[in-house]
Amino acid sequence: MASMAFFVVVLLILQCLSLSFSAKQTYIVHMKNHDKPSSFSTHHDWYESSLQSLSPSSTPDTLLYTYTTAYNGFAASLDPAQAESLRQSDSVIGVYEDTLYTLHTTRTPEFMGLNTDFGLWEGHNTLDLDQASHDVVIGVLDTGVWPESKSFDDSGMPEVPKKWRGECESGSDFSPKVCNRKLIGARSFSKGYQMASGGSYLNKAREIVSPRDGDGHGTHTSSTAAGSQVANASLLGYASGTARGMAPHARLATYKVCWKTGCFGADILAGMDRAILDGVDVLSLSLGGGSAPYYRDTIAIGAFSAMEKGIFVSCSAGNSGPSKASLANVAPWIMTVGAGTLDRDFPAYVVLGNKYKSTGVSLYSGKGMGNKPVSLVYNKGSNNSANLCLPGSLNPELVRGKVVICDRGINARVEKGAVVGEAGGVGMILANTAASGEELVADSHLLPAVAVGRKVGDSMREYAKSDANPTALLTFGGTVLNVKPSPVVAAFSSRGPNIVTPQILKPDLIGPGVNILAAWSEAIGPTELENDNRKTHFNIMSGTSMSCPHISGVGALLKAAHPDWSPSAIKSALMTTAYTVDNTNSPLKDAGGGGFSDPWAHGSGHVDPQKALSPGLVYDISTDEYVAFLCSLDYTVEHVQAIIKRPNATCSMKFKDPGELNYPSFSVLFGKKRVVRYTRELTNVGPARSIYNVTVTGPSSVGISVRPRQLTFRSVGEKKRYTVTFVAKKGVKQMSRSEFGSILWGNAQHQVKSPVAFSWTVLMR
């Protein structure tokens, strides 16, 4: 009996130990760095001692990272009790569970007016800009890099800038020797990922820890931003031509922070921390999570430190459109980038047995189906998910030898084709539903497959269900240029309003993000499926992940052309010169619903690099103004201090309304107020003795007045203010929907345009 009792006690102890061990996870600890006792020579020593005091048995892997620049604090592996103990310390601002972020997954230079023989820098030629770009370093936080790609060739590039403090780390599959005068930095950060994967970063990792890209995403985004010129680039014959990044003469440094299960906040912060110390000029992050207050937003806090150091930060807006209020990375010191289409397409055709012919898109490059129609089926499977072609959902007896219609959604588009192929199908029609509307995204399918819009998809679904013997034939049309209309806002591109700070209009703008050709990792096939054994040097991808590095690259060009400009000035130049009409001279359209787009979808418009290089006027914002903005939010002083890393900040200066920030766009919330008044300041970066007149547009429900209506700048760098008053007219019923307008300061040379969004009700989080 006694032995049984002892056995039970031992089991309970083991169970408690197991629970304690399994409960350990990564926490990011925000510290009051100025509280460091003088007895500790470094903050790292102080953090280690603090952890040791929690548990004398703390192991060497408890402290994962010490942050010195992007953040005040550290990341550690703790159990909930230890985390709670830390929260009780007066020196601790906050203790937060690590956040998992996700990736927001070439005709582009020509489409954006960056062809090499065009002198696009006012008063200079392209050669001047190329030379200036050699001193600009773009840091990309992503899945790493495939350094052997021709897109990272350094032919003709001078020595690495002396200011550079970065390096190329070694790994079992990565030699520092693969870096060069183009790819001047490559690091990896994996401790957060390894702890989340179970165990310790001191144990053998589940994937090789090195800067090498086994996913492809990081190579694609890096080469989009700053890839060297590569002739005869294509994806298996599609989009053939010369590939080059937006800033092909800029330097590149990659920071691998994303792994198979995603991107952990602890690793992202470590990457941002190191990139700032290394000396990057631009930070590009094609990743994000949900919306959170800025003091809880890892990327926002790191980006604030970068902005203070003069680093331009560009982030993807997210791929959660067309749902409203679906944005990521909305801090006003971040450039939030949505996605649009190019004027290039990859048509494919479906002919049904009833002679109905429709056009879709595809990047299929195999033998094809021949010229004989085959049977067509829809929703034929072993369970109710057969319409989505989820793994295991199709009945081979019902689909073998046939073309299968698959609804878009839930699982990856290319996986649906693989499911059809495994069940014996010979082709797939990927049909949009209401969620994706008429947006068409091309994929390099493993079997003949065509993607079609919702309206066409509905007619095909109905035909397959109603015809006694439905058939289909799929054919493929290669690459087509000069597609109209373009650009069109991608349906997947995340939308405003900004639910963190509704008074700041987001996204900021859109760039090319649909069917983008760029370099690829040879470690994985173009579909990223396990059974895709094809190897290709380039791939075509879509997402705000692809639009973000376009803006990062253009930001690098502006940094090269105007090295004295602040990140806010660069951002303003990009936003106020963006265009809002397509190549048919019609207002931008939205693939999500098929109608016209609005600033909650496209922000200020589509980037125009040529005009951004010479914007005439800019809305500049100092760090102190950002602090006043933060102080106007419902944050404690400690929360503000945590973001700005100034222990003595008191919020003695703050805005009455967050919308008073000198932002290049306006988001007007009437709510209980009928009158909203803002003052903005413009800085002349164009010629001396410039005169600008204002033009306003708006809905009939709002009165808009600007004073003064003319601004005269006698010198370069001169600043002038104007005040705009918005009045919600009496008798107008409070609207749940929003209205839009614009404020434009213009002359014969420059048009400086700001979008305005009007809301009568606030969408709460």
C-alpha cells in the first residue's frame, strides 16, 4: 500500500514537472532601461541577473535575445508564473507573449516608368541616380536569401560603403564567401522559432539555422527591391524578359526571421535591432499580424527606432481584403503598402460543351490537354468539402479522367490542383466565389488549370450541375502585355479604415503585387508543394508581400536622390504624387467588387516613382511630432515611453486630436462633432519662388474650406501652413458608410494631392 502511495506521489511530481516544462514559452519583456543598477556593466548582465532571481535553476537558454536599439528589453523562455513575477517588478513596463506573424504572400520597372534609358531625376540623369544608389542599403526581413541567384550579381558595383557594419554569417549550408558587393549582409534569427517548436535553441534545430532561403519568399522580395539586371528571365517561359529590382544599384542585406511555422516577434525584433546597428537605410518587411495598440506592436516599436535613425520603413498591408478594417502595420511612421495589378496577364481559356468560351489565367507550362473536350464535374466527393477540393475530399471514381471545378478559398490554390491530380483528375477550373470577386491570380499548377472570376465561375458551376453530359477543354495563351484596365486594386489587398488610429488614413498607397516575376530559391519548386520537383531561377507570386519591396526599392531611390530627406519626407513624396486613374483614364477599379476603388483600398493611389523624385512640396514630421501624436492617444505615459524609448517623456506637449499629425492624407471623424479643423505644414523641396493654389473635392454632405487658398514659397526649404475646415452639413442623415474627397496644392510643375476620408461613425475594435 505504501509503495502504491509512493508511486502515485512520484506520478504527480512528474506530471507537475511536465506541466511546468510544457508551459514554458517565449515572452518579450519591456524594461525601463534607465533603471539599470550601476553595479551591472551592461543591460544584458542586468537581464540575466533578473532571470536568475526568478529561478536559481535558470538554464543558459532562458535569455534568448537582448535588444539594444529597436526595443528596450529582452526575450526569454519563461513559464507563466515567472512571467507574472516579472510583471510585479517596478523596472518592467510589460511582459508579453511572443506573437506569431505571417508572410504576406518583370515588367514592373517599365510599368512604373523606371526603364533604364529614361532620365527620371529632375536636373540629373539616370547615371547620377545609379551612382548615388551605391551608398544606399536595403535591409529585408524575410525567409533569407538564395545568394547564388543572378539577381544578386555584383558586376560593376564599387566597394562596400565604409559606413556598413553588417556581415554575412556562416551556416552549414551558407558560406560568408557567397556574399559580395551587392549582397553585403546576411544574418538569421531563430531562437523564438526554435523555442516555439519545442525545446531549446541549444538543441538541434528542426531546420538548418542559416541565412539561406529554403522557402523562396525572401529571395523574391529581396530581388524585387534591389535585384541586379538579369536578361532572359522567366518562369518556365512565362513573363520572359529582363528582370531587375526597383533599385538595381542599391546594396542588399537580408535578415532571416521567418521559418516554416511563421515569423516570431522575438526574432523579428532581433532582426530589426541588428539591421539598425548594421547601418541599413531602408527596412522592408513583407509580413505582419493583426492590429494592436502601438505599445503592443513589435514591428511598430522597432520601426519607431528605425525612423528616429533616419531609416525608411516599408511594410505590407496584409492579404485580408476585401474585408474592411483588415489592415496590418498601420503605425503612421510606417509606409503601409497595398497591392494592385500590372498591365501584364497570362490568359488561359475554357470552352464548355455548350460552346460557351471564357477567359481566365494560368501559368501552367506542361503538355496540356490536347484538343478534345473531357467530362466536367463539380462537388463530386466523399464529403461536403469536395467543392473546395480539400485534401481527401474528392472521390477518385467520380473525378478520374475529368476536369474538376474547385471553389477558391480555405486551402492554397495550387494545392487544389494537386488534390485533383491525386484523385485522377486531368484538369481543374479554379472558380472564384464572392470573397475574391473578379480578381484573377495566376499559378504555376502541376496539371492543366485555369482560374476564372466569380461570374464566370457561377455559370460554369450551374452548367456542370444542370447539363446531362458537361464537358470542358482548357487551353493556354502565354504572356500578354498592355492589359487594360490597369492597375486594378487586388481583391486580397487589406483595407481600411484603420482601427488602431481611425484619424490616420491607411493604407498609404498601392504598388504592383499581382503576378510579379522575381528571383526564386532553388531549394523548392514554384508551387512550394512537396511533390513539385521543378527547379526555376524565377517565380511569379502575388500578395502585398510583393508590393511592399517595390515601395522599399523606390524609397531607396529617393534616399539616394535626396540623402538629407527624412523618412517622413520620402513617405510624403511617394503619397502625394501617387495616381488614381488607370491606363484607360478612368478612376482606379477594385477587383474585390468590380466597381471603383476608394482610399480605404488604394490609400493615396498607385506609386509613381518619376513624380515622387520631384514632388515639389512635402509634409514632413519630426520625432517630437510623432511623440505628441502618441500622447494624444489613450495610452499611459509609460506606454508612450515604451514606444519612444525616452524615460523622461511626460506628454507635456500633445495634440488635442491624433488627426493633427502633419500626415499627407486626412481621415475626418465627425462622430458627435459637426466641425473638424486641421492645420498642416508644407515644406518646399522644389524651386524657389514657387506659388501653389489649392483645389478641393468632396461629397455634397460636407463643406470644405481652406485658408489661405494660395501658398507662396520664396526659398527652398521654406515652410508654410494652411488650415482646412470640414463641416458636416445640417440636415444630412448620419451615414454608416464613408465618403471621400481630396485636397490638392498645384501649379504648372507639381500636383501635391492628399486623399480625405469622411466617417460619421467609428468602427470599434
